[in-house]
Amino acid sequence: METANNPEVPLEGSPYDLRVSLGEKVGELDIRAALESGESGFVHSFTTGSAVDGPGVRIVAWLSGCQFRCVYCHNPDTWKMTNGMPVPLSRAVEQIQKYRHDLQIIKGRLTISGGEPLMQHRFVLKVFAAAKQMGVHTALDSNGHLGDRLSDADLAVVDLVLLDLKAMTPELHKKLTGVDNKQVHEFARRLAAARKSIWVRFVLVPGWTDDMAEVERIAAFAAELGNVERVDVLPFHQMGRFKWEKLKMDYQLNDTKAPSREITEEAIARFRAAGLNAV
Ligand code: SF4
């Protein structure tokens, strides 16, 4: 793919960097070939040293492309796949290899996030397979909607799934994301049947997801799965607002504040009351 192997393009960055049009010169056919082979992918950035995207200190690869349209998304520049930079598999693997020694010393790990990584599931599986060969723990941070793209055999290279549960009530889920949550639940149940570890991620947004009856419904679903090791209640913040402004996108949460400490604690307590390890 054009520009795919350009070492001048810095891969390191933050998910809060605004990145647009980095892969727009890639033709439709090349995009299709990349998705089918997994030999290259579209990457927003690589972050090293994250302590919040899974256990331990992690490298996080943020991929571009997402089929959800979450009203509270803090990375709307990742929605369009070609906003990310085209990166050959070999370069992505080199990136992990670069930190392999440090990762082994500090028992570090790799998380692939997005966007929605399963938009490029073949690329993800190949990167994870390479990481596993290096002895690096792998975590997939996903909204779960495309979970059926992974076979049970594919799950062998995924140590942990960080699964977003955004809402239980289908209408609310649709209002929040534009998409139904049936497939998310199917994927969660499959992971449970395969005894694959899940960390649930729930974003608490005042006026949108802070109805405690709804929080209890999510907690009940998560508890019933039996494989949820931890629940992260993530308080909404405005660090992504500038991206909505720069991209001239309609942002419905302009005036929404972060949830109070009290309401955040209350949500955590509802998850704990269902028997879950919530933080
Ligand atoms: S699933 Fe994640 S990346 Fe996709 S729109 Fe929602 S918050 Fe943004």
C-alpha cells in the first residue's frame, strides 16, 4: 500500500492526538486486500507506558475504523479507517519487538484498541500471534459488535477482552451508539462459554448512562457471565471535545459535565452489589 512503509511517519502518539486523512491515498482495492489478508492495517497511533488499558504497563495500538457512533466518543477521528496511517504487519510487529525486552522485565503487555479493532480482525490476530510468540500478554479492547468475526480458535491468541458494555436496554444502546446491542451480548456469552477473561468497561455519562436501574441491569448481565474479572467504571470527560470541534461534527455533549464523585461511587457500588470486582 502506498506510504505503508514510510518510516518518517511517527507511529508513537496519544489517542488524544487528532489524526486525519493519513491513509486517504490508499485505494479501495488496496484497503480491501489489507482487510482480507491482515498483512497491513490502519493505525491511529501506538502509545507506550499506558497503565489504564488493561493490567500492568502496556503498549497500546489504537486502530482506526469504528462502526459505532457513540455520542460520548473521545476519538471520533478513529471512526474513519483511512484517517489512520497504513502500517504493514512487519512494522507493527517491529514496534512491539522494540519494547519486548522492557516489556519482559516489567511484565508489560499489549492492548489493541481503537476505534474498533475487529473492523480489522485479521490484522489484529496476526499482531497478537506475533506478540504471543514473544511471550507478551494480549488484550483486545472492543465494543464486541463484530465478535462473530473471531472463531473459537482465533481466541487462543487473545488473553483478555476489555469489553464495552454501554447500555443494556436496546433502545438506550441504540441512542448512545447508533447500533443494536444483540451481537455484543452474543459475543459476551461466547467468551463466557470459552472461559475467556473479560474486563467490562462502562462509561458513566451524566444524563445518558447514570440511571442506576440501568447500571444494575448491566451489572446483572455481567455477573451472570461468570468470567468478568473486573469492571472499570469510566467517568465521562471532555478531553475529546476539541476533536468534534475540529472535525466540525455535531457534538451533543458539549455542556455535559464529568459525573460527580458520589454518582461514580454509586455506580461502582451497584456493580459490587452484583458480586463484581468494580473500580
Ligand atoms: S465504540 Fe469506541 S471508538 Fe467507536 S464510537 Fe464508541 S467510543 Fe468511539
